Amino acid sequence: MSGEVSESWRISRDAVNRVRTLIESQGQVMAEIPGHADFGEDFHVMLVENQRRTGEVFALQVKGGKSYRRAGGYQVSVGKHGDFWRKTTVPVICVVHDPELDKLFWVNASAVLRRQPTTTTLHLQPDQVLDAESFPAFIESVRADVSPRNEFLRALSRLSGAELQQQDYVGYFQNESGEPMVFRQRRGEPFGSVFHSDVDWEEVRTSAVPSEVADTVSKLVAEAEMSAGFEAGEMSSQLSPSHLNLFENLVLSGGGLITDNAEGHWLRSCLSASCYLRDLPPAKI
């Protein structure tokens, strides 16, 4: 053995030590994972508040060197860790140390992969700096990912295979036969999605209204206008697109997928409660 210490090892340890110094200087508890175990995690961090551990934990994957630098930021290959980083209940944060700038940059690898399961590369933005000044905002972001609501969303994602995000309206129901169902409404989407175990969790969009059903809806609206003394088209012109979709969805829910009265009531509640999201512009990813 030559006894040489490689440059890549030194750069890697510089990055690890830089991250450790920052995290511990902020009063957080770190546990390093042995280097011979390549599980895609270098540290587990236990959050501390008022000198007491909160029970919240996240993982860090640390990279170092200018080789990760690209035009417009930094890139890290997901490699063999993608499936684990996406499914884990302990979110993995990827941190890159640029030794020339002596700065740390970060991205929530687990959150990215939940949104984009097939991605092979993580992009770290140059404004996502991790330092003492940005640390409170960083911790707030991580806490949002380990909140009880996110644990609930991840459990339903594993159950149904649906991609569920923090900003979605999500509902869960189990019918009298023990068949679970999940409802999802995304911001800005003119439809809600139902995932039903009885149809192998296939997504059913509740605004996919057949033309014959749409014709029936139009006739029902026209009849309601006449009976209420409105001019033709006056009532429908006062309804927002989301309310019209809700009316159409309720007609559709009497069809093949929703066959039980309790299921129908649950779906009506979900559609009504999430109506405001259909009127908003789509969320920016």
C-alpha cells in the first residue's frame, strides 16, 4: 500500500465536515452513517428545539467538488438510490459543497422524486444556499415534509400508487365491503381524480363526462331555469366552471364506478370541499 490519501477523499471529507459544522452550530444532533455502507445517506439529523429533540428526523446525502457544478447550478446523479429516496418516510436532502466558493447548496431529493419518479438527475439551484442565515427557512421546509400530513399522504400513496402532493386536497374512504378509495384534487385542474381498489387503483377523472351525460345536464339546467323563472342561459352563466363541473360530476357519480350511496355522499363531499382549488391557477412545480 502506498499510504496516499486521494484528492477525491479529501474533497469529500471537507464537504462532510463543512455540513457537520453548520448543522451542529445550529444546535441540531447528527449521527454519521459509516462510510462503507453506501445506502445513499451520510447522516441522520435529529431536530432540536429549545434544547429538546422534537422526534423529527431527516437524512443528508453530501457531495463535494466542483465536478457537480453546471451552468445555472449543480447536478447530482440519482444512481441506484432513486426508488428508496422516493419511498422513504425519512426525507433525504442532497447537499453539494462547492470548495471554490466554500458554499453549500441543497435540494430535497425525496420531494423531487415523488413529483418526478423517473428522473435520473437532481438539479440544485444557485439560490438554494444552505448557511446560518438560510437555516431557519431550510428547517421549516424540512419540517413540512416530515409533518403528520405528509406521513398520511405517503401512506395513501403507497396504498393506491397515486402521486399525492402537499398542496393537493386528498380524501380517503372505505366502503362496507372493505374496499378503500382515495380522492385527489389538484390546484387548477378542472377535474378531481378517484382511485378505487376495486378497479386496481386505476385513476378515474370525475370530469370525464360522456356527451350523452353532458346533454342530460344541459337539459336539467334548462328545466331548472324555466321552473325558477330565469331567462334561458341566465342560471348557467352565473355558475363558475368549477360549479358546473361539480354538477356534471354528481350526475356521473351515479354510473359504473360509484355504486354505493355512501360512496356517492363521500365523493360529493370531496368535490364540494375541493371546489376552490379548481378555480385557482395551476401550481408551479
